Amino acid sequence: EVMGHAASTLALFGWGKLSIERWGDALIATMSNLPLLNDSQLGVAALLGGMFTYLMGDEVITLPADQNGRFILVSPDVAEQVWEWYTNGDSIESMVRRLGPSARL
């Protein structure tokens, strides 16, 4: 129900449609009909990170995971490493596989 309210709020303000997927132990937020703010989508990632931090009651970093509107939710401890993988061209599957269970949410 909480995710439904979050998705509705994002849609209401024109941010697109939010869905959550579980990839093994990792959580992936998918945004469809997302407005293009910049190529890296860091603004949307920051918005989602703040929203998930509030909803989960624990700090969450949300990073772009591909060019198709998917974002990976990670612990702050591994965010820099995941960002490096992403900027080096790693696929979402590779990033999820490389993360250990303790780094996933």
C-alpha cells in the first residue's frame, strides 16, 4: 500500500509510473514514461533515493542502472562502487551479481 501511494504521488506530479522489481536480493525501481531531465538521470535517482529513504526509515542510495528507466537501490557503503560499475558500462545483471547480499536492500 505504501508503494502504491508513492507511485501515485510520482505520477501525479508528472514523474512517470513507478514499479519495483526484485532481482535476487536486489531491489530495482523502474520508471516508465519518465521525463528526460538529463542523460544520466541523476535528478530522478536523487528523488527516488530520498523517497525510499523516507519510506524505509534507513538511508538508501538509488542509482541509474540502465538507460531504460531502471534504478538500483543500494546501501550508501557501496554506492560509489556501483556508480563506477555503471559508468564503466556494466549491465544491470552484472551489477546485481557483483553485489554481495549485505550490500543489497
